[in-house]
Amino acid sequence: MIQPAHRTIDAHLQLAVFHLNDMCVAVQEGMDRFLATASLERMPGVEATFTWLRKRGVRICLLSDYDREHTLVILHRLGWSVDEDGTVQQIIIQQQEQGNPIAKAQELAGLSNPRLSMSAVDTPRLLEQSNAARVHFNLAICNGRSSYHQLATAPHHAMLDNLRQLPNFVIEHLPEPAKPTHRLHLPQPLHGS
């Protein structure tokens, strides 16, 4: 069961921002104008990564290159919902037209500290904007959209080959979420007089 977004259980990470296009889903080449019938391919590990983050209480935000109508067509075809208990909690449409879509995602999520967020993106521009937004982890995903050299020369904390590597990276670099501790109180042994 996915944890409700309003009950954050991770004190170190509360928002994860992902680029939808080419990183979460690939659209059939040349079919951007025909999204209702174009072949869509979920990128390997994307849904498992979202589920893993949601179990930690982390909100998911997708940055879309498309307008609202086309973004919702893609999400509907993938079976992904956008609501507090859905696959993702927020989307930023036409992200390339936003001043800084990462900072906007942080603002919409109501974060008090930008370091409570991370980004996993695949363009130098989004890496630069993530850096400017002061995310905790600014991860470059090498999926072929941008060259390795372009990503390597942009500001980032780490480069991953794909999203399947994200949970291990987070586990390695962040403490586990705090778990409630229950102390077992045993009766004191009786002492003979």
C-alpha cells in the first residue's frame, strides 16, 4: 500500500522530481502530435521507483514537455493518476517554458527547505535548474536524450544509467526513515528476602 502524501515519514526526502519525457516514458518517434495512438514505452524500473519512494512518504512530481491535455493523455494511457494517493502527486506542464520548474515543484509541494527534495533529470538545462533550486540530490540520468559529455559537464551529484539505480543510490546516501521504537517492559524479577 502506498503511504498517503500528507503523512511524510522521511525526514530527509519529501519530494522527488522527474522528467516525464524520455526518462519515465518514451513516445514513438515522430508521433508527438498523435499521442492518443502513438506507441508508448514505460522506461524500465520507473513504476517500481515511484512505488518505492511513495512507501517512504516521498511526493512525486513529473516535469512534462507537453501541455496539460497531452500530458494527461499520456498519463491516462499509462494508467497513472495524479492525486495525493495516486502514482504521482503533481505535474508541471510545458516545463521548458517555466522559469525554473524544479523550484516551482518545490513551491507547489510546500517545502520549507529545498534540501528536502531531489531531482532525476536528463538534460543539462534541468541539471542547472536543479542546482539553482538547491536540491539535496541532483541526479543526471544517462538515457541517451543528452550526451554523456553534456551531462557530465553540467552540475550534478551523481550520474545514473537509469532509474532502476535510484533506490540503491538513495539507500546508500540517506539514512533510513525513522521507525517508531517500541520498548518492551518486562516485569522486574522478585527478589527473595
